[in-house]
Amino acid sequence: MPTSEGHPVALITGITGQDGSYLTEFLLQKGYHVHGIVRRASSFNTGRIDHLYQDPHVSGTRMQLHYGDLTDATRLGELIERIQPDELYNLAAQSHVKVSFDMPLYTADVVAVGALRLLEAVRDAQQRIGRKIKFYQASSSEMFGMVQETPQTETTPFYPRSPYSCAKLYAHWQTINYREAYDLFACCGILFNHESPRRGETFVTRKITRTATRIKLGLVDKLYLGNIDARRDWGYAGDYVEAMWLMLQQERPDDFVIATNETHSVREFLDEVFGHLDLNWQDHVAIDPAYYRPAEVDLLIGDYAKAERLLGWKPKITFRDLARMMTDADMKLAEQELKLRPK
Ligand code: NAP
Ligand code: G4F
């Protein structure tokens, strides 16, 4: 299954996630043949990419899904060998920071060793097929953790504060090590928080937009949150997947911070969302310490100057527009829920 009819071939792990869905849309528009690795689950987990699905029986199909898991090295090796992608995007992860404190070993297996399994499979497949497979690793601003300097750049020292970020840091350094030791074309995108209407519902922005819109329609009363003083650099996922692709189109592999260079507190996000709905969040939000983390990352703000200079990339969607886009999308879901609710 090598490069198909002149179309460049991409393989995406985590294709069913927020970023996987936007990246698939982006690559299909660029003319790619996109393969994605999907975990087997007892119910469908492809909701974010169903609108992109193409019937494999129809000729000219440019999107194909394959069962696989980052914990299964044999399967990863077999898929890479068979698909022979030009570009491999490793987006799969147990990506929830709070959950990583509950499941540190699983998180390390998927996020840290999972990336290493892929790097080994790529190194092996390259030797056999005699050409490069470009590799993208989804690194995270969480690796900066306890802040050493602001804004954070590619040279800011890391200080991870969770099992998730420790695992991401391992994957980050392994990716760099494989680039230096084996001449892999491997890039790390150090992406700051990025959100969208497709964001998982347990991340704070989506939890807020989902619950605030349900409060507006009288479907629930309260929104329970943890540390609302935390500050993040929030951008739009649709903007960020373009940066992933741009990194793999350069002459030389390198690592880049992708961010907006703005920081906002969870409180400010509440202001935007509840304000947009003509509500006062202080009337509806309660603090539940169950959502506090054993160790917190207080402040993230990223400097994307290197990406702007070398990739020509900069963010397009502002903080306010992002909050409104997510609120408007969730209002539609809340309206549907209200219609379907038994009277
Ligand atoms: P997401 O929505 O949580 O998606 C994660 C994806 O990984 C899903 O497709 C999930 O499959 C898959 N996955 C989880 N465990 C797996 C396993 N054992 N084997 C194979 N696939 C597995 O995450 P995202 O927001 O799109 O983020 C994409 C990547 O960027 C992640 O690596 C994340 O850690 C990293 N990142 C995200 C941000 C951000 O702000 N969004 C910032 C920096 C870095 P299911 O659909 O079956 O669960
Ligand atoms: O939305 P969050 O869960 O995102 P977090 O922890 O920053 O991680 C996300 O961004 C990372 C990039 O920096 C990614 F690598 C990672 O995969 C993920 O996508 O929490 C944001 C902040 C935290 O400080 C948290 O303590 O919001 C605070 N928060 C307050 N109440 C809450 C809640 N977070 C969640 N999830 N749920 C709450 O009720």
C-alpha cells in the first residue's frame, strides 16, 4: 500500500480526537491519502470524523481507518510497513492531565513508550523501504510546568508537574534523540492549549461552554469547577493543525512552540462565555476541590516567534472569538437536548 496514485500519504494516530479530526480535514483538502489508527471500542468512537468517512468499496477513496493501539508495537510496525506513509503524525495520547494522576502507568505506557514504539517502527521501516518517513510528535506546553520564565519559548527549561507531562517530556526527548542518533526527519510541536467545538467535554473550556449553555436553557443549575485562577494560552485547534503540517514541509526537521502569546485565567473564560449568554457566572459556578490537581501548572504563555519566522505561521482566531464559537456550537446541542427531553 505505498504512495497512492500520486497522492502523498499520511498516517495519523489519534485520528478520532479533536486534533486528528481537524488534521484529517486539512490533509484531505491538500490532496493527501489519509490513514488513521483507531482503538477498538464497544461503541463507535469515530463521531468527530464521521463526516469525512469514505466508503472503502468506492474507488478513489482517500481516507482509510485501521484498528490499532499505541500499546501494541507489533501492530504499529505492521501498519507502518504496509502503508509506507510519507508523513506520520503521532497525536494519540491519554491526554487528560488530571486523569494521568489516577492512571500514571497507563499514561506512561501510551504517551511515553507509545511514542518510542512508533519511532522504533519508523526507523525499522525506513531501512526496509529505503526512504524517509517524516515524523511529527505532539509535544505539550504542559512540559514547561512550574514556570521558569515567561513567555515560554523553545529554549525555556522544562519542569513537568504531572504524570502526563513527564510522559510527554520522555516522548519529546526520544523524538529529538532519534533525529540526532538515526537522522530521522522528526519534529516536535510544543503546542499550547488549543480548543474548539470538538474539544473533549471534560477539558475546562468545553466543560464551561457545554454547561453554561445547558444552564441558560434550564437543563442544569450548577457548574462545578476546580482551580479557576489557573492561566492558559488558549488558541483554536483548526489553526494549530496547519502548523503541524508546515513543520513537516521544511528542509530540516526542528521543534516549534505553537501558541498565541496571550494568557487568560479560567475566570476570564467564564466571563466571556457567561457574558455572551447574558448570565453572571458567579450565580452558577461552585468550586469542587475534587477537580483540584495534586500539582498544578499556574501559568502558561507561549512565544510563537520562531514559528512565525521559519514557518510563516501565526494564530488567526482570538480568545474572544474562540469562546463565542464554542458557546454558539454548544447552544445548538443544548437546544436539541431541550427539544428531545420528555415533557
Ligand atoms: P484528544 O482529543 O484527547 O485525542 C486523543 C486521541 O488519542 C483520540 O483519538 C484517542 O482515541 C487516541 N488514543 C488514546 N489512547 C490511545 C491508545 N492507547 N492507542 C491509540 N490511540 C489512542 O486529544 P487532542 O486534544 O486531539 O490532542 C492531540 C495530541 O496533542 C495529544 O497527544 C495531546 O496530548 C497533545 N496536545 C494537545 C493539546 C491540546 O490543547 N489539545 C496541547 C498540546 C498537546 P479515542 O477517540 O478512542 O479516545
Ligand atoms: O482544560 P484542562 O484540563 O487542560 P490542561 O490541564 O491545561 O491540559 C490540556 O492542555 C495541555 C497543553 O498545555 C495538553 F497537553 C493536554 O493534553 C490538555 O489538552 O485544564 C486547564 C486548567 C487547569 O489549570 C485546571 O486545573 O483549568 C483548570 N480547571 C479548573 N477547573 C479545570 C477544572 N480543568 C478541568 N479539566 N476541569 C475542571 O473542572
